[in-house]
Amino acid sequence: MSSVTNRLFRNVLVGLALASGTVSLAFAQSGVYLGASIGQSKFSDSCKDEAGVILSSCDNKDTGFKLFGGYMFNPNLGVEVGYVNLGEITASGTFLGTPFTAAIETTGFTAHAVGVLPLNEQFSLLGKLGLIRWDADASVSAGGVSGSVSEDGIDFALALGAQYNISRSLGVRAEWDFYKDLGNNETGEDDVHLLSVGIVFSF
């Protein structure tokens, strides 16, 4: 094989290798992924006195977690769905002079459009915009009588975060999720924040 042929053959092999690497990287960045995160939730307005209600104690923070999965159409745009547990808030006080205790647990299913800004092969920033279909279960005890009520609805959700890829199949993600006005006009609406850290598996 002549030197010219050798060079051509070598150049073709190098080109195929580079193309293969590019395809593999694109697939890793644009394929299916699954993840799980855990952190702290905070309900912004739950510990405020309302008409007839005087709070003696209130805890509007709890451990929250989420499970999620998504698909990246390209390195910059994808979709994501998930389940989120925002934990439980508890309160005690008096209502029109009657002592009471209350607890509310909130969960939801989310759907987001995802935008990703890769800064290099390992580190990227991300933003998400979508909806949460939430469900809140409340239990109240007052004057020796206990009761429970459930509410649900659909509201606005967004998130900002960053991801560090340890390898093509494993990454670490930190996120701030924001859920707008969970609740209704009768029982009150509340903005909810979730700060979390988790892992992401890409396929």
C-alpha cells in the first residue's frame, strides 16, 4: 500500500472514529434519562394567621423528594415528567378560641419542557417550565373532633438547576423547583419551593 493510500486510509479511520465519538456523545446527551432527588420543601404562606385563626406553632418546612424521567430531543431541548412529594406541614393554635392541630401533605405529578445550556462536556445549566397536578390531604383535630379533607388542582411549575456529568451515563443534579399558588380560593393558596440534590442515569 502506497504512502498516499496509507494516509488516505488513516484519515478515513480517524474521521470514522471522530464521527463515532460524536454520535455516542450526542446519544448520551439526547437520550432517555431517569433520576431521583431529595431535599427540603418550604410552603411560603402557610404559617400566617388568618381570620379567626391564631397559630401557636407552625412548621412549613419538610423533607421533599421527586422521581423523574425524560427525553432530550437534542442537547438543548427535551421533555420531563415526574412525581414529587413535598412533605407535610403541621400547625397548632386556636380557631375562634377552640384549640386545634392540623397537618397537610402535598404530592403531585409534573410535566415540563426542558432547556439545557451545556457549558462543557461535563457541566450544564438547565431550566424547566410546565405544570403540576397536585393533591393535598389535610387532617384537622379541634374540640375533640377530628376530620380530613382532600383537594387537588393543576398549577404552574418551573425549575432552575445545574448538572455535572460524572460519566456519559451518570450525573449529579441540583435544582430549585417552584410551584405557584397550590390550593384554592376557599382554603388559601400557597407558593411552594423545593431545593434538592439527586442523581441522573442516562441511557
